[in-house]
Amino acid sequence: MGKAATSSVQVRNDRESFPCAECQIRPFNICKALLDGEVAAQMPREGRVDWQAHKKIAAHKIIKAVGEQLDRVYVVCAGWAFRFAQLPNGRRQILSIFAPGDVVTPTRPFDEDVVGFSVQALTDVRYCGYSRALLKDRLAAETPLLSAWTDLIVTERKQNFDLLIDLGSLSAEERVADFLLRVVARLEQRPSLVQDPLVIPLPQWLVAAALGLTPEHVSRIVGGFRQQRMVESGRGFLRVVDLRQLRRIVWLRV
Amino acid sequence: MGKAATSSVQVRNDRESFPCAECQIRPFNICKALLDGEVAAQMPREGRVDWQAHKKIAAHKIIKAVGEQLDRVYVVCAGWAFRFAQLPNGRRQILSIFAPGDVVTPTRPFDEDVVGFSVQALTDVRYCGYSRALLKDRLAAETPLLSAWTDLIVTERKQNFDLLIDLGSLSAEERVADFLLRVVARLEQRPSLVQDPLVIPLPQWLVAAALGLTPEHVSRIVGGFRQQRMVESGRGFLRVVDLRQLRRIVWLRV
DNA sequence: CGGTACATTGAGAAATTTCAAAGTTGGTGG
DNA sequence: CCACCAACTTTGAAATTTCTCAATGTACCG
């Protein structure tokens, strides 16, 4: 923490380029812990190591490719992205889906500095890279921040287990139903980004690639759900209409 | 770290009940970092909070059931165990497999104190529970220990991603081949517990439950591998004979 | 020495993929 | 503003993979 703090909150306000000022998600994600408080105000704004670096990237572009060096930890500010594994046969397995506010790799401060799996923008994305080194220092020094951060790791781990259960033990129909329910549950925890938490802005091919199914099969399943008035769907989105019935599907096969 | 250290290395040697003294795995797993050094020597041996608690449990018994309170972090000393999710339809999804030396839940120091998924002994198991509270204190105070511990978390996360890729994108045959290769790779990192790292002491039903397949289907696949002299198999174990050919299977379908 | 858990084998059934073709939608450039 | 293109979705039929059910075989444990 010996870095000279040459900037302050006031300097920040002078400059227009502090997007976090009007960020809607900030009260609800890790950025609150990262940006609020006295220590945060003294983090270096410019210099050899910037605390933050904001960037934009167009839909479908690769944000970080497997193997790249990486000295920043990314938070998605706006838009959706996903992590995937590229297999030698050309197939892609979606491993994680990132909504606005999500930390892309919560283990990054403790991880190797090489990207393990590529991350790609689904929509246009704005994101913020926090300095990995500075963050690591803060995690060691600030107990509450470390606690908030480890929560991210625990949450991601839980999501991975949930997806494992889906892929290993559920039928295709159950997987899709459970997937929708899990995304809805995540959206409900981010009141600021939801006009309607029941609208899932993901294309079917993404759902298929996450659940290890073909897009055709997902289409048929969604079609069935639509006929039973459990979901509505359109190009690039799904809307959950009947949570209860969807939940019943997941418990089916009992 | 204000706990009175009433015991010392000498006291330990007095008592016969310090299994770690002759532990073969200790140099190769996290116990090295937990037990070596000055701080470790001063950890409370008995009292209101024991630093360690050693236990044994018989094969097939549940070590910890989902929902139980838990103020210890477990390391498997001897034997094999697994974590599983119990589904309402009676099916079980294996989520993790623990070899001797493995930490069962590396996020435990930062996690809720409630067990998220049950853990069961596959063989007879000896295990050691470290005090969650004392460990948490040490992780905050000792940087090298924290670093070693976060490696455990990162490793588990990588394993989860690998299994996700298996379940989501590989055929049954490829899954079994990849599973064998991954277990072998893990065993090779524990020189002390391997007479032969190519012998995998797991029953086929366990492989099936981990890979989301039926035991019958796994049996057929293993039978095929056996015919091609890629593996040998018997009740409760598989032996990898031809690593190269097995690897070729995983890259198949290109 | 038997019983239980594990492994094998077969045949038919079910789930899912593959391949092919056509329908939709939203954005972009002219 | 329109037309067109590319990406996404839908639909169908056949092929393939995997499961289910059922029966038999086999090793280990008490």
C-alpha cells in the first residue's frame, strides 16, 4: 500500500471519465466494496499502475483469449458476456455467463496471470479492469473487502456445481427449465438492471452451448414450453411466464 | 493468534496420537504448509479449540451430510471419498472425488458453515479436521499459507471446469477416456501414495455417476477399451495400460 | 458358504443428434 | 426508406447414442 496516492475524489469529479459515478449496478455488486470508503478514494487514478481501466468492446468480439497475460481483474459494467472452452472438434462449451455487475474471474487475484478460458462479448460490453496487483494488496489489508471477494468465489463455485448437476443428471427439458430458473434468480438479485427479471436476454444457441445440447433440440423444448404458456420467446430472448410450472418440470422424473 | 500455546513439538512427540508424524503424503499436500514451521508448532493441541482432530470412518458411510454445521476443514489422510448431490429422483451426481491428501472443501474457511453437498467415504477413510476459525486466522496472518491455500481453490475450480467440459461436450467414450487421464494426472502429482499411478482404485459405478452415464454403459465402454488393450479392469479398479491411445480417443471426433 | 455389491451382456425403447431446408428477424449499406 | 444479408429459429425425418429393463456372472466380506 506504499503507492503514492496523487489523486482524490475531487480529482475524479474534475474529470468526466469516471463512469462509476453514475453506475446503476454499483450498490449491488462488488464495486461498492471496491469504490466506497476512504481507502478506495486514495487508489491511484493514473500513473504507472491505474487502479481502474474502463473499456468497451463490440458484440461477438473476444474480450480475452485463452493464454493471454492478464494483470487486471474484470467487472462487466454493461452488456452480457460468456466464458467458453474451445474444443479441438470446433465445438464450444459455455462455462459461465456474465450479466452486468459480474466479476469475470474471481480467482484472478490468486490465480496464474494467464487466461485459462476465453471470454467473449455476447452484446456490446462495457467493462472495468481493476489492477490485479493493487487489488491483491487491498485484499490482504482489508478484511471486509476480502470477505466480500471470497463471497464471489464461493458463488461462482456454487454455480459451477449447479451446472454440473444439470449436465450430469437432468434430461434436456429439465436442464432448460432449470437454466431459466437459475438465470431468473440471478437477475432478481440485481434490481438495478432489471426492467423485468423474467426476461432473459440470451439467444437459444447460447443456452444450447451451455447445456451441452444442440440448438435444434433447445428450440423444440422451448417450443413445447411456449405451447404450454410457460415461456414466451423471440429472437435473442426468453421470457419466463409461469415460474411455478417451470419449477414443476425440474422436480419431475421423481 | 493470541491463543495460549500450551503445547509444543515435544509435547506432541510425547503422545502417540499424532498421526501426521509418519504421514507419507504430508510433504506433497497442503499439510506441509499447515504443519511445518514455527507458527504451526504453537497451534493449540488441546483445549477449547483443537487445531487438529483426527477421525476414522468406514467405507460407504456419510462423512458429512448436506445441511450439517461444520467448524472444521477436512483433509483426507488415507482412503478415497466423494462429494455428491442427491436429486429428488434418487439419482446422485458425483461432484468431486477425493484422493488421499485432498482438501475436501477448500472454500470452507470463507464459506458458510453449513455443508452444501454431502461427502461419503468410498473406502475406509482417515481424515483430519483443522479448526476453521484458527485456520482463517492463520490465512489472514501468513501470506505464504494463504497463497498455498488459494492454490487449492484454483485447482478445484479448474477440475470443475474440466468436468463441465466432459459432461457438456464429449461423447460417453470420450468422457470415460478423459476421466481416466485426469485421475492419472492427479495421482502422478502424489508420488507417495502411488505404487502405480496408472491404477485407479475406483469402481465403475462411481465413474458412471461422475460422468452422468449409466453403469451398464460405462461397463460396455470399459469393455471396449479392454479389448483394445488400453485398460485392464477388475472389481473396483481400472488400470491404464496405453496412455497414448487413450489420449487419441479424447481428441477423436475432430 | 452364502449374500451383497459390483460387473457384464443383450434386446428393445427412448432421448438426442444429425442433416436438410425453410422461415424470421434485425441491422446495414445503398 | 428499402432491400438484402447474416444470424438466429423452426420444423421434419432419419440416424445414432444412450438408457432401461432383465438376466447372468463374479468377487469379496463376514
